[in-house]
Amino acid sequence: MDQDSNIDEFRNDILKGLSNPSQKSTPSKYLYDIEGSQLFELITEQPEYYPTRTEIAILTEKAGSLIDSISKDIVLIELGSGSSKKTRYLFDEILKRQQKLFYFPIDISITFLGKIVTDLETLNKNLVVRGIPDDYINGIKECNNILFENNVRFDSFSRLIVFFGSSIGNFEPEQARDFLKQVRLNMHDKDFLLIGFDLIKEVDIIESAYNDKAGYTSKFNLNLLTRINKELGGNFDLQEYYHHAFYNTQENRIEMHIKSKSDQKIKISGSEQTFYIRTSETIHTENSYKYDKIKIEKLATRSGFVVDQTFSDKNHLFNLVLLRPC
């Protein structure tokens, strides 16, 4: 998709979300421009943000067992790769068994992805990295094309598709099912899917993770308004909004909002519409659903998978779940 198409899609999605009379909202993917991606990396390093360090702890302890459960050589595909720092825990384990590893990080942030690919190419001469700046499903399809061009025999390996960081929680439940169904349609029976699930737990632990004391989550959330102003010619007064995140116990999800301090009139370049935002009204920017064992198994079954193995931390904060097609 070219840059103009990206901007048009961005503008249309923002106009649609601001027009919603019941709850103004924006798709969460627009939080992750270059600045947003960098801020998110800082969020993952904060003491309150348990998912990243817990997921890394599981990988540190269980990566060997995870890889040993896959009998064929592995081609590694990562959805939403970010910095690829978690995936690196799999590299050494895989390369203990095979001479070469094809690794395909897929991410919508082209510039951020390019830097990571350059860094990884110097990490190990047996690591073949091909970054794919696309959406997840098209990215998986593109992996097949690249493997074909490199004369890799498709019956000689299993693709291990990894989706770390509890990113599955950003989907609405029905969207998560539909997304995993699409992934399943692009997998062979010998492939595997590894997903990180943030588990249901005490509310204060969850809410603290999305309201870090250093304020990086606030900057990450509010950066969306900066992006709208810069790329779409918006007129958001950045001083008149603040970050608001809370746990919805009925839905088992964290909700992130941008809340207005005063009545606002919003215009977006290229549109004749005027949007009115009242004092204390919010723009809903992201959800993060939390799961338990039953919800995970139900999602897997409805999407065409079966749970092969579950890897958890000692405090049962987070699960890495290895799924196989059924």
C-alpha cells in the first residue's frame, strides 16, 4: 500500500471513529507510528508492566522444551515483531538443531522494522532475516513467496508463527476468532502458532501496568493526537487531553481512553465535518482483553486449532500457548 493510500485510510478511520455518537474511538493500530513504537518499547521496560518481563522469563526457561516439541526444521514468522527482543530467545534454540534459520518479522511500522532487520542481520550469519512491512495475513503469504524464491522445499519444515506480547488481547473476541481463522487458512497441518495470553488477575496489578509512574503509557496514548495533527491536519489542543486507562471487570479488559479537560471543537483537514468533544468525554483508543484457560481453549477450538502445550510463569500471570491446526 502506498503512502497516499495509507493517509487516506488513516483519515477515513479517524473521521469514522470521531463520528460515532455513542463512543468516539480510533483503531488501536494507529498508536504505533515510529514515535508510538519507540514509546511502547519504553513501556515494556517499566516495573509496573509485567507482561514483557514475564513472557521473557517463560521463554528463558521454556524455549528449549518449546522448540523440542516441533520435530521438523523451523521457519520462524513473527506477527507484530517490534524490536524482536523476545524472539531472540528462540534463535539459539532453533539453531542448535538446524544450520540455517529463515526469520520473517512482520510489522506495519516500516522504519522501525528496517532498523531491527539491519541489527539482526549482524547477529548470526546463520540467521536469514527478511522483514515484511505489511499486515499480518498478507505478510504470511509473502513469506511463502520468499521461501519459494529461495528454493526452500515446503515439505521439509514447519512454520512457527509467533504472536507475542498479548497482542491477541487487542482484538474484540469475535475479531480474535476471525483473525485466527485467517491465520489457520494460511497454515499447513505441520505448522504451529505460538500466542501470548495475558491472564485474568488482580485488578490493581493490571491497572498499574497501563498507568506507569514514569508516564510512558500516557505519552504513548496521547501521541495519537500529535499524529492526527501532524499527518491529517487536525487541530487537537494537546494540553486539553489526558490519558485514562481502567479495567472493565464485566468485559475482562483494560480500556485505554483519551479524556478531554474541556469542551472542544475538532476539525480534520480534507473534511467539512466539525466534531464536538465535551468536557470529560473520551476517545476510546485501545482494549486489552485478559484470558483464562477456558477462554483460551474456546478461542482455539472456534478458530480451527487445538492447544498443544501451555507454558506459564510461576505466578500464573501470563501464558504462552502453542497451538496446532486441527
